Amino acid sequence: MKPNYLKRSMLLVWAYAKSLMFISFLISILEGLLPLASVTLSMKLVNNVTLAIKDNVFDSTIITLLIIQFFITIIPSILRIIQEYINKKVEIKLEYHITLLSSEKLMSIPYSFFDSPDFHDKYARISDSGSVSIQLLTPIQHTLQILSSLISILAVGIFIINTNIVIFLLAILSAVPIFLIGIIFGNRQYNLRIKQTTKAREAGYIQHLLQTKDSIKELRVYQFGNYLLDKWGKIFLEINKEILAMLKKQQIWKSILLIISSLIYIFAIWVTIRSIQIKGLDIGSYIALTQGFIVVQGGVNIISRNVSELYVNRLYIKEFFDFIDIEDTQFGDTVHRSFPSPIKSEIIFNNVSFTYPHSENKSLKNINLSVKPNERIAIIGENGSGKTTLIKCLMGLYDVTEGEICIDGLNIKEIDRVKLSKNISVIFQDYMKYSFSVHENIILGDWENKNNLNKVKKVAIDCGVDDFVNKFTNKYDTRLGKIFEEGEDISGGQWQKLALARAIFRDSQVIVLDEPTSAMDINSELHFLNTLKNVTKNKICIYISHRLNYATLADKIIVMKDGTIVELGDHKSLINEKGLYYSMYQKQYKTYKKDKDE
């Protein structure tokens, strides 16, 4: 393992579990010395028993040696029990801190990363490789096992070398094949895992579709469950076919090398016997040398296996640290200034263009736009015209490719990101439905004010949430959704009112509504529009929609097509121009009037 990553993983573990790691270090040293004590004790015990049988005299020394052997036999088991508890405790500590660290990184990295399949593949390898805490703890465990084995090899090795150095060298030689197999196939397993990541993610995605309420609803209606199962099965079998093919090769080579190791062991025993004969040593020495060979061979095997696993493990840990080391290149080291409060002049888009990562086509093209304080803006256009992308750039989720966005002359890149987000509230079309209490669903808009119950109540009343919440037994403590016990389901329109309450609770200067009434009927939509008039006073309010009902509320209407602004003005002027807006309005008005009459 490269020293940098080994050092970083060790320092990370040490930072959260110093005392536990120190105890593990002491246990490793003790475990390393026990084999020498066991070998020496076996030699003395065998020799004493042999003399006792020969002289037909019972020696009390044998009792003493047996008592010592009892403790030497049981101590390793006790140490392993202690070590298992320590490992679990460290694992829990690490999992807590690593989850915080990873989640904070996910919340801070540029939003554009989530448009990259390569990023999703890399993150899947981190999250699917078992607990990251175990991955980080593993190098420590390997290193301690290597330390313990080295102590055993050195201690017992000196004893063996005094009799015959060839026995010691054969013990080391017998472990080389295991080391080579570990390195070669460990590397191949990692490369195969990288190759299979995209397939594995697709299989996981299909499983998610088969288990999620929203997708199961459509799955039942269209009866395509068997198609998905077949698609998942093909991917699953393809992945595991490759895994089994590699495992088969690995096991064949292991079998061959096991035979070679066994032959080396037999040869070593023959050398041991010859050494006993030549030097005229006692039977206890033979037992001790045989045990010593097994200890050295086992120790070298452990070291070989751990070194090869460290080599492979470093590849996974490297990906974790590469993820943690991702820099926020979107904003860099710019000065983090305060958001203008209040906005006195304007929000302005100067020749703004934007291209999504891994795309050649511009989603926004030379956008020039000015938004004044307290102004109501309607951004109108068909799906894919660039409406939502424009707002994501304003929020700082995406860094514009060309041009700049300024608020009172201050480039948003220079504004502190937390302050930027606190001053721009958004209800996205795909807003979240949190299976928390009503109260929590509202205060998530500004959780620092979670205890301001009066504000929660006022916002709920203003947004029409209070009307349906009061029908629940537990009122604002009612859990929503049917995922957990005692949850209450609510309609799409009620969820949208709750999303509006969450946005208004934030008390930001700019509020953006992206297709806010997509789940509402006409009467609910009219009521929602009237509510908006009241709750968005003294704010810059931006409506994004391909429906034109918001146009009557707007001071300025922006019509977008193919990433450009094609028309700009108020409702009356755009109707008089008889351009794209006029055409869209005429079509929708006829449909809207018909539905309303019905």
C-alpha cells in the first residue's frame, strides 16, 4: 500500500480511537510472543514426560508446566475476544464520523458532478464495497497482524536457526506462492469490479424499481414486472459469470500452490529429522522444531496474505480519499462575501451561456436579463427550453460557462454559498416528500428556527397547510406518508402546499416556483395562485412554467425557446406582438376555459 494512503487511513483511525488502537497494539505484541512460549513449553513438557515414563517417577514440574500450558492455550482466545470487541467499537466510531465526513462532502461538491456517470460509478464503488469504516480499519488490522507475525517469526526463527537455518528458509519459501496469488488475483478482482460497476448500478436501479411504491404502481398497471425481472436476471448472471470464471482460475492456482507448499513442508520435516539424528537431540527438540516450522510458516503466510490484501485494499481506500479530496472547483478560493440585504438594485444576467458536463450543446445561449427588487417574473416555455437550468445557475448549483450573474453588481461566485442559498428559496417540480412530521416538513426550510412555533403556524395558515393538518389527530406532529407506522397520506396538491410553506418559512429574498401547480386541479390551482399573491409580497418571485396562468401575476414575462430568450415583456405587450407567447396563450386559454366551464 502506498505510504500516503496507509498513513492517512491510520491517522484517521487514530484520531477517533487512540486508546483502543493502543490496546490493540499491545495485544499484537503479546500475541507475537506467545508462540515462542508455546514452542519452548512443548519441548520442556515432552522431555519431562519422556523422563517420567522412562524412570517411572512422577515429577511435580509436569504439573507446573501443564498449568502454564493451560494459560498459554487460553490467553490467545481471550485476546481474540477482546480484539473483536475493540474492532467493533472502533468500527462504530469510524462509521459515525466517516458517514458525517462523506455526507458533508456530498453536500459541498459541485452539483455538476451529479450529472457525471463516472462520478456515480466511483461513488457506487465506495458505498457498495461494504462499510467504509471497515475498509479504513482493515489496514490497521493487517498491519497489527503483520507486526504480531513478525515478532513470532523472529522469536521462533532464532530458536530454529540455532538448529538448522535450512528449516527456517524452507518455512519462508513455502509462503511465497500464497503472497503471489494474493497480489495477482487481488488486482484482477479490483479491475473486474471497476469494469462491472455500471452494470451493477443498473441491476441495483432495477431492484429499486421493483421495490418502490411509485414505480410499483406503474409496474402493476402496465404489467412489465416480468420484463424488469428478466432484465435484472441477465445482468446479475452476466456479472456473476465473470466473477465465477475468475474465482475458478484463482482456486485452481491455489490448489496447485497448496500442493507445492505441502511438498516443501514434507521436505522440511525430513530435514528436521536429519538434523535431530546428526546432532543427537531429544524428542522434545523434534516436537519444538516441528511446531516452530509451523509457526514460522503460518506467520509468513499471514504476512504474505496481509501484505497482498493491503495492496488490494489500498485501491479501495484511494478511491475514498480521492472522493474526500474533491475540491470545489466551481467557486475556488474566491472571497465569500455577504448576500446583499436587501437587494437594492437588480439581479442581472450578462451574456450568460451554459453547457452541461459531457454535452456539446449549449442549454443556455447569451442570456441577458434584469430582475428588479419585489418584481414578479414568469419564465414561460416548453419543456427543454432552459427554464429550470437558468434558475439552477442563479442558485449557484451550476457555474455558468460564459458570462456572469450579478446581484447588486456582486458576482454570485463571490457570495458565500450558505448565504446565497438562504436568500433563494426554490420549489422544484420534483420537490421532495419527506416522511417526517408536518412540523419537520416545514422547518426543514430553515431548521435553525425549528423552535419558532408561531412562525410555523403562521406560514402553515398562509399556505393553506393548516386546513388539512387540523383534521389529523396529532396535528403538526403527524408523520406523513405510509413508509412508517401511523403515517398519514396526503394528496399531491397538499404536498405542494407543504413545499410552499417550507420555502416561505425560509424567509428568503427570492422565491422560485418550478411548475408549482403540476399536481393540482383547476380550482386548487386558482386558490394556490391567490395564496402566492399574499405570501410572496416584498419578495422577488419567479414562476417557471409551460402553463400561462402565472402570466397574469407577473410584472415581466420571459419566453424561452431552445435556451434563448425569444420574447420579453408584460402580458398585454406580448399579446399585442402576436408572437410565440400569443400562440401559446391562445391554445392554453381555450383548453383552460373549457376545463373551467366543465
